[in-house]
Amino acid sequence: MSKRQMILGMQLGNGYGSQPMAWKAPGVGPANYTNFDAQVRYAQAAERGKFAFLFLPDFAGMSKGPEQEAPMLNLDPMMTLAAIARGTERIGLVATGSTTFNEPYNTARQFKTLDVMSHGRAGWNAVTTSDPLVAANYGQEIAPRPERYERAHETIQIAQALWGSWEKDAWIKDPATSQFADAGKIQPINLQGKHVASRGPLPIPPSEQGQPVVFQAGGGDYGLGLAGRYANAVIGATFTIEDSKAQRDAVRKAAVDAGRDPDEIKYFAGVMPAIAGSKREALDRRVALGREVFPARVPYLGAMLGLPLDVSQIDQPLTREQLEAARPSPFDPRSQRAYEVAQEGWSIRGILAHGVIDYHPTPVGTAEETADHLQEWFEAEAVDGFWVSIDVYEDGIDTFVDQVVPILQEGGLYPTDYQGTTLRDHLGVPEQYGQDPRLS
């Protein structure tokens, strides 16, 4: 039996990085917000590090004013990945596509087109949409959660049926006999659900991996139900090994409950590393990136610690009285880490530079610190891999690839090269074409 190896994906967003002020970082092109050449260059750097996939979240709206911060998600994910597909060869291309405001035929057509364009490297992160700001852009209101997930189940089933409606051996393309395709193997699907429907067929042959891989990023019982039935990968958000292990176990159980092998579904936790030559240098990097945003985060940090904190104290550590009174909030899973960092005596700015309000754990320090974090979680079987959010793409991707990846490879935890050409190969998940026949 071969040794289990870590799988890495990389978040790709607005052309700058995962930190709000990455657009101002040294060496970053301020116009990268719409620079597809930069996106391709970052994808090529990740491919050099043998990342299994790029992961593009999506938000079809603008949640805050852009006076200082660039919106994190701006360009259409499918158009972005189409550009990246032509400039890369192996790395998987995973885009988020809402099942709430897209019709299944459009979704199936776009993702299978990306899949054949990229020679079998496409993935669909199938999610529901719950934000009223997005709904307003479609002239609609947000439906109740059960209804949104009913539609999601129908949309995925119809999309997969459409993907399989052009059978694998239907494309003859024989000039000698003048036969282009076997019409008997390209048939309508005629699926009618409560919320969506499609006649079909979809006139696109299979890619090298057959059809796109389904990802899922929703939480709770509804999200687990979706993941267990259809997904081969789950994009998670968790802050402790224990919670990550519980989430991975729940995902695997959901697959079993749906009649599938639990090894068919991979769980990825997020990580937002701060890497430099020393911990002090890494903190200084994050302090510089957070100079404009940290003051506004002081009150929230206080809420995490159960303390009234004032921005005037930002460059001072908590007083002895404050440390004694501090208590991690039970309502925010990041609070325990914030409490531990505060107890080490850092200033409030220094606490924030540790990434305690970031959306995922932030190992701070040398490349070894990040590699140790990844190894600890992986060897505890809390994850199958990670989706990595780089703080500043311009230099951060190369730092991760050139410093963290070799450490993981030397320890035998991470592959030294791609073992196949398709996203299914990279994830180690089985072939599927059309709907899964095991699911009723």
C-alpha cells in the first residue's frame, strides 16, 4: 500500500492576495485587479509547486465600499479559469458556481467546456447562495434554506445527467464513412424537478477525465447531504485539529450513508500562512499589510477576549488586569487562539498580526513553521490536504513553493511530481460519467 500523501490547492482571488491591503504591497501591480496575465503567472507558479488545483471562490456582488480595500472576488471565475487553462498544463481548475441563481443547463455547458478546454482539469464547487446582496443582483430574494438545497440537489443531478448525455463512444468523427457521431448515443435527458428542469442533450463529448469533479463548500447537515451524495472534495473552514477531524469524519460518514466509499471524498482545511526568515520578520510583514485595517479590528478582538479594548492601546500589550479578566468567547472558534497569543505578551497590533481574525489558521514564522502545521494536521488524519490562501501572490506563492514544498517533499509527505494529467488523477478519486448509478 502506497504512503498517503498530502494534496494542496491554492485559493485565487482578486489578483493581489488574501490580505485586504495586498494591492499596496511592494512589487504588486496596482492594476492586477483586472490583469489576466498576472492570474496566469500566479497559476503557473502554483503548478511549479505541484498544487493539485486552484480554487476560485465567488461572490456575485460587492459587500463593502472599495475606498481602501479591493474587493476580494471580482472577475468571473469561469472566464478567469479559461484564461488560466491556456497557460497551464496540469493544475486543476476549480470554480465556484451557485446552484441558486444559475440554470443547470448553463452550468453544465460552461463547466464541461472548461473541462474539455483544459483536457480534464475542471472542478465545480457547487454551492447555494444565501446573501441578499447577491440575490438583489438577480432581481430575486433569498429562498428558505430547505428550498435552496432542494434546488441544489436537482441542479447537480441534472448537470451530471447532461454531462453524460453524450455517451463516451458517441463521437465517431470518421471522414471515410462520413459519420460524425452516433445519434443513438446522444440522447435527451428529460429531467423535470420541482425547481429546475432540462431536456438535453448537451452536445459536448467527454474530456480526458470524463466530466468535471464536484466540490462542495457548504456547512451543516444540508451541506453534508449534498457533499455525501455528489462531491469528491469538500472545502472546509476549521481552526483546530479536533474540529477538523470531526468535520472530515462527518464528510466521510455522509459518503458512506449515500452508498459511496469514504475514500472517494477528500477534505481540505484552509490555511493562511505568514512566512519569512524569522517569526519577527513574518509579523512585521503582516503588520505592514494590516496597517490600515488593524485599528478597526481592535473592538472585535476585544469581543473575542471578553474585554473592552480601545484603539489607543493598539501598540501596547494587554495589562495584567486585562489578561486576568480575559476569557475566550464561546461564540467564535478563533477566540482560543487569540487568547493564547495575548497571554504571550504581544501588543494588540502584534496579536492581530498573528492572524487571529483571519478566516483560517495562520502559522507565523519560517517555512518550517508552516510545514510543521501542515504535517501535524495531516498526520493526525484531520485533513486530506489544504487549500492555501497566500497573503500576497506576487512573492508569497514563490516563497511557499520554493521553501515549504521542498520540506514536505523531503519528508515524503508531498509528491515531487504530478502522477497524472487530470484533476481526478491529482485527487485520487474514481472515474464518473453522467450520474452516479449508486444514488437513487
